[in-house]
Amino acid sequence: MAEKFIVVTADIIDSKKNLKNMELISTSIEKLNTLFKNDLAAYFKIYRGDEVQCVLLPTENVMKIVRNFRYALKPYEVRIGIGKGEIDNNLELYNNKLKNVNPWENNGQAFYSARESLNHLTNNRSLNKKPRTYFLNKLDDKDANNLTINSLLNLYDIVLESWKLSQWDSILAYEQYKSLEAAAKNVNKSYQSIQRSVSKACWDEVKLCEEQINYLICNH
């Protein structure tokens, strides 16, 4: 039986030149697998040293997971291809996991679309050195919904690319602890510092955009 899933396939930009700390990447990937275990049908897994893949359930956390993935791999930057479609693997209903939780050992339309999305970025001279995200739910980048999603993703990524690491840290803390006061206390920063970072990052606007992209992906 084929199911509808969302596949994320990513590679590290200029990995041959920049990739030096595989232990950091492996540790970060395992933290993501723990943090988002309820949203993952197949876990984040590294392949050939510089590619990472996972399978997501179509939940409200898809774009949050993509964003956290970018953050987890800092200081490395990644290209991310997202594909939606069927996978030729049964879902274990008791835990919402594929029978084979290694994404690289599965097959189906969602994987083809994710790979084609990543190829689009890799083969585009204006994008292949930039941390960008591309989405396909079918192998048609001229589909109206795909065009809309990818236009939003491009602008979303441009904003995230402008964030300093201190802004990433502050936003993730604010998101985790639910208030500026709690975030400041738990990351040992001042309230004013957290507030300034969140404001300069245009977090409220980015969060709304993220939610809307997520809705389009999951309901497209």
C-alpha cells in the first residue's frame, strides 16, 4: 500500500571544502530525531557523508522541522529539496513509522520529487551556493501551486539567511520557552537582548509565513 508522505533530502554546500566535523553533524541529527520523533515516519539519516534525508508525516511541524534542521547543522549551510507523494512502504499504525525507518532504503514518488527538488537547486547557478529550499509534489515545477510555494520559500530563505547566530539562538529559545522572560532566563541572556534579536529577525512575520507555507505543502 502506498501512502502520502513528505520527504526531505538535503546536502551540505561545498562539503568537500568545508565539511570537517562529522561528529557535530551526527550529534545534531540525533537530537532532531529525538525532538521530532512524533512527526517523523523515517528518521533523519546521513548518507555518503554530506547528504541527509528523512520522511515526515504531513503535520503542522513540517516547516518548523526544516528550520530546526538548518539551525542544527550550523555553521554548515544546506540545500534542501522537499517532495510530497507516495512511498512504497507500509506504515506501522501503532507508532506512525515506516516499517523500514531508514529513508535511504525506501522508494516512491515522494523520493523522486525530493531528489528532483534538490537537483533544481544544485543545477541552478544562481542558487547552488545558497541555503535554499525547493518543493515539488509532482515532477512539474510550472504547476501553479508549486510556483506559489517556491516563491514563498525563496523569500523565506532569504530572510533566514540574514539571521545572525545570536538571532537563531534567541528565536529557538523563545519558541521553546514560550516567553521572552523565560527564554532570557534559560539561555542566560537579558530580556532586552532576546527581545531585540527576535524583533530584528522579524520573527512574527516569518512565523506567519512559515505557517502558511506549511499549510500549502500539507494540503496541496
